[in-house]
Amino acid sequence: MGYASAYICEAGATIIGRKGNINTPVYSETRFWNVDTAFGLVAKSSLDCKFLYYFCLSFDFGALNRGTTIPSLVKSELLEISMPLPPLPEQQRIVAILDEAFYGIATAKANAEKNLQNARALFESHLQAVFTQRGEGWVKTTVGDQLTLQRGFDITKSEQREGDVPVVSSGGIKSFHDTPMVKAPGVVIGRKGTLGKCFYLDQDYWPHDTTLWVKNFKGNEPRFIYYLLLGLDVKHLDSGSANPALNRNQVHPIEISWPPVSKQKVLIHQFDALSEETQRLESLYQRKLAALDELKQSLLHQAFSGQL
């Protein structure tokens, strides 16, 4: 194989990250300008350019990482990689099989990813529909009339002591401490970084400064409050500049329809059942995606071990 850097590469070259992302080769079907942070691998006459690309996909470049903080590859080690080289017609046969198989896998992955998105969107749209309806006994109100949000409490990793109290950040439970700040049940929503992600806690917990937590449920069912916040679209309320941020004073005035507590209990059962089914579907589609990735690696292994 040949190597190119910082100039125009012809079509059919394989691009490999020299710094940063070193393990995701890209095949270029057009001429491109190769930058200094990448290697452009150009196949010689005895090597099919797509065969080279598929070989690179099968190879673990992480094993050649020479970076400390930033992953990086060295040109000399890259060129010393040993690869199988069957006759050109055999290379082209293998490429044709992999092209067809990978096209089918890409189509299946796109469908599974779309189904995964649809499952989540269906659940969220159902929640949003419930809180905009006007059933018997429902009242028009605001979020702030039904609950009080409070900013969480700052705590660093070094300040945390060994324990089983979950510390809930905007992305979820990332660590544990020995002292809770809030009694269960609890509802937490992402305030900074990951906006709007919502969590229900059935044990005493520590809401991190990157979250808002429900300080007062005002007589409502806590789990119903959880589903309300889960269905709220708050991303458009971002008040941050570089870092996304959510202010409770923007959430409290949001208008909603609100049922009596007796109706809340009924809806909780419905929401729980729908949530369980949504999680089942998400798990199914995620397993499909993982299986498709495994299939790709299996095909590549067979292709470069003479088994395809």
C-alpha cells in the first residue's frame, strides 16, 4: 500500500485517523484533500482499493496507539502491518460479497435505529397528549402550581464518601455517597449539560447541582409528576450560552392540564405499562443493532482468514 499526507488523494483511498479517532477507517469514492491529522492509504496495482478498505475495517488500530492523552498512529508502524493478499480476482470476489452484505446490514441497521426512535417518540407523544387533554375533573394549570423545582446541591467526586446513596446528575446516577440530601420518593430533571432527562428515585438521594429536583409535590402523586416532567419538551428553554442550561423559572409557568389524584393513580398504571413495553422494544432493537455489528465483524474475520 502507499501513503499520502497533506495533499490531494485520488478516489479509492482509505482514510485512517492519525490523531484522535484512529479506529474508524473511511473509504473515499472521490478525490479528497488529505489533512495532517489523517493518513490516506492508496492501493498499489496488485491490491484492490476496496479490499484494502475492508481489511482496515477488520484491523484493530487501537493496538498500535502511541498516544498518551490523544490516540495517535505512527506511519512506519502502519506500513509494517501484515495483510493477506490473494490474487486480484479473488480480492474482487471478496469485495463483491462484502459490498452486498454490508449494504444489507446498513439497511437493517437503519430500520432498527428508526424503530428505536419511533418507540421512544410514541411514548413521549402519548405523555404530551395526556397533559394537553381536558377530561372530566381536569383543570387548566401550570407546572409551578402543581410542584416546586429546586436546584440541586454541588458535590465533587473528592468530597464523596463510600456509601449507597445515589448522586444523581443530569445524565443519571454516576456515583454514590454516604449522606442523602433528599428523602425518597424523588423526581429529578437535568438542568445543565443534558437538559430534560428525568429520573425517578425510590430511595433517599443526593440531587447534583446539574439537576433540578422536586422539592414540593403539593399533594400530587410523585410518580405522576415524574411522567409529567418526562413528557415535557424543555430543550427549547435552554438559557445557557456554551453549556446548555435550564432555569426552573422557565419551567414553572408552562401551562398543562391536570387531573385529580384519583385519576393520577389510574394513569400511573397506564404509563408504567406503556413504559415497560417501550423499554422492551428498545432492548429488542438495541440487541438487533449489536447483532448486526457482530455480523459485520464476523464477515470481515472470515474474509481475511480465507473462510468467506
